[in-house]
Amino acid sequence: MRRGRFLMKAMSLNLSTVNSHVKNAEYAVRGPILLAAQEIEERLKNDPGSLPFKRVLKCHIGNPQSLKQQPISFVRDVLTCVINPSMMERATFNPDVVERAKRYLEEIGSAGAYAESQGISAVRQEIADFHYQRDGYPADPRNIFLTNGASEGVKSFLQTIIRDPASGHRDAVLTPIPQYPLYSGTTAVLNGVLVPYYLNEEAGWTSTSKDLDAAYEGAVAEGVTPRALVVINPGNPTGQVMAEEVVREVAAWCRDRGVVLMADEVYQENVYKDGAKFTSFRKAAFDLDLFSGQDPLQMVSFHSVSKGFFGECGLRGGYYELLGIPDEVRMELYKLASMCLGSNTVGQIVTGVMVKPPQPGDASYEQYNRERSDILDSLKRRSLVMCEGLNSLTGVSCNVIEGAMYAFPTIRLPKKAVEAAKAAGKGPDTFYCLRLVHETGICVVPGSGFRQKEGTYHFRITILPPEDQIDEAVGLLRDFHEKFLNEYKD
């Protein structure tokens, strides 16, 4: 638009004009500690031997294949045949691989074609069958949405339920603390309110309905409307596996309070503690008949190919299932999925393979089962090594790693270390973790990135370093920790 001789220009994009909610969001898993690790990695690449350690160990994120976990052969064979069908003529594959690839190709035509907005119907049916086999209750493929990893599903659902504050509503998400920062970050971007409920570390990172009541009632007293309750089972970053009776208690609480239950169950295959067992919230809710009556439970559950024993993080496959959600709400979620034209086809295929693996008698079964067992058995051994190593450190305590891929130990830092951190403009746990990566190459995430009880300090470390490196990692951590304590002893 011109006014006289002057041209009016739109405001340019700079930090001061970026959406404030985006600026307020935080995601510590890929924060300053990782940036430092990347700089160190580049230095080691350009000048090997310049530092007193040989490599950077990226223990900040659950990314198994970046730490030498091998992909499952059946997954990659099926993908090979779907992505390049001519390989079925040019190479030899097991008959069940070829059969599965051809069945997917019959529906999608090509891996390069868009699939349905909600996802490939054959894969959604496979997920429905998986839920029936796992829980004993049927599932409707119409209520299943395939997504680019579970994270995309979480963001879509939160985007749907958190209303604009300009409408007069202050909507909140009840979130466990410690939590995975996807939830706090997305809630911040959507201008919602995160209401914490604290997990009890001394009791194995558990929570009770009384804890939920306190969080709920506190939010209501402040004029906030709790819309959903997030539960992560097995826990991230805390590594606990919820007992069945707790799962049932939480599901019943959500129904009674009229709060949507968001069940993050991406680590359901990662259970290591003897006697521990994963119980889906879906099964618990059906067992308790919570989906019937005038005010049924409303629930969404999430799963992913990134965790478990697949570790296919880069292929971005996942899904969510709606239960007790009105059809008109489902259509709003369908609209959001359609705006993005659906999730990537490769991730959808991997999701189908995850929920429908080879069965006894299939040509690929023995190899698949062997590879699965090898990975899960190794993860269990590594969880024990990591937990034992952490508990051997002065002033460090770590609960048993019952499941998932992480330890979340408490570290008691000397007063002088806390003061040094303050002088450096860092949080005490961030200060510790930055020193750790610079002196050992071990990249972890400070507990403040997941939120933690006031006055406590933690860090999250994965159990994913290969077995031939995990003892080295624990040894480096031990040497650093003792040196750090001596440097700052009171």
C-alpha cells in the first residue's frame, strides 16, 4: 500500500515478532547440552585424540539405532519390497515377507502415493486386531489414526481440546512431574495451562487418586478447567511400570472427574523388572466397564515404532485410538489429519509390521523372535548395569529401572557447586550436565528439562549405549562424579 511517496511495509520477522507462545516453549532433550555435545563431536572428528575420551555418547534421547541397535530384519525386508517392488523379482525373500508386501501394495499402489488421511485401512485393521489380541476387547478401525510418530498424535489431540483463552476458557492439562517435555512444550505453544501432579520418587515414582484430586482441585480453585490427564506408562523419564491396580484407579478417576485420559504407552514392550507387567489403560477401562453409561470415560492411547525393540525412530510411525469420543469430535481430528494429507506411508507400513509380526509357522518367525529376544534381553542387562553403576556413586540414588529406556537418578550437589552454577548463570543440574559432557563426552539431560520437585536435582540418562560401551560409560561417569564432588566439597 502506498501513501504519497512512502511504501508501507509489513513487520519483518525477527525474535521480537515471533509468536510468544513458541518462544515460551522449551524442549530440553535437544537443548544446550546436546549443542555442546555436537561441538565436541565435531572437534573429535577433526582432531582425534585432542580430548581425554574417545567418543561422544549420546545418552540424552531414546534413539536406539543411533547407538548401534540393529533393525529387525522382517521390517526392513517388507519395506524393501514395498518401496521397490522389483526387488521381489530380483532377490529372494521369505514367502511371508512377499505376501505382506503385496497385500500392502494392493491397497496403496505405491509407497510414493498418498494414503488415506486417517491412514492405510489395512494397517488400521491390523492395529484393531492387535488391540483385541492384547486386551481381549474389540477395536474399531474408524477410531484409529496413523501418525508421524506418537508425538504428532499428541500434538493433534492437544490442539483439539485446548480452547483459545480469548473465548473465555483457561484449559489445562494435568501432567505428571517429571514429564516428557513434549507435553509442556505443546501446552505452552497452544497457550494452555500445565497443571502438575507430582510422582512420588520414594514410592517408585507412583501417584494416587489423592494426588490427582489435589492437582485437579487446585486448578479449579484458580479458575482453570482441567481437560485431560496425561499418563506415561512405562514412565519417561522415570522408568517405572505402573501396577495394574494403579492403572485401574487412574482410569476410574478420569471417568469420575470427566477428564480425558491421554495414555502414552509407547514403551509397552520395554518391561525389565521381574514380576512387572504392562497393563494397557484400554484393558483396565473395559474391565471396569468405564465406557458404558451416560458419562463414559473418554480416552486416547498412543503407540509408536520408535521404542520397544523396533527403535525405528527415523521412520516416524505411530498411531492413536479414540475411545468414548463423540463421532463429531473424531471428524474434527480427521479434518486436522486431512490438512496435512496424512502421515508418511513408510511409517504406516512399519506400524503395521509392529502390530502384526510373523507368527509361529511363518518362514520369518524364528529369526524375528530371536532378534526381538536378543534386543530386549540386552536392554534388561544394560538397565541393571546402569542402575547399579548410578547407585554406586556418592550422593546419587536411582530407583530400579523397571521399564522404558531411561534412568532418572537424584543427585545431591554440594552447596559450593550450587553457588558455582548460580555464578555461571546456570541451573545446578544443567551446570553438572554441561561439565559432564565436556569432560567425558557423555550427553544427558538435566532433570529441570522434565521438571522436578523443588529443591531436588536429577538427570536423565538412557540405557542405550551398546553392551561393549556401557561399562566404559559408567566408569567415565563415576570418575567425573567423584572429581566433581571433590572440587566442590563443602
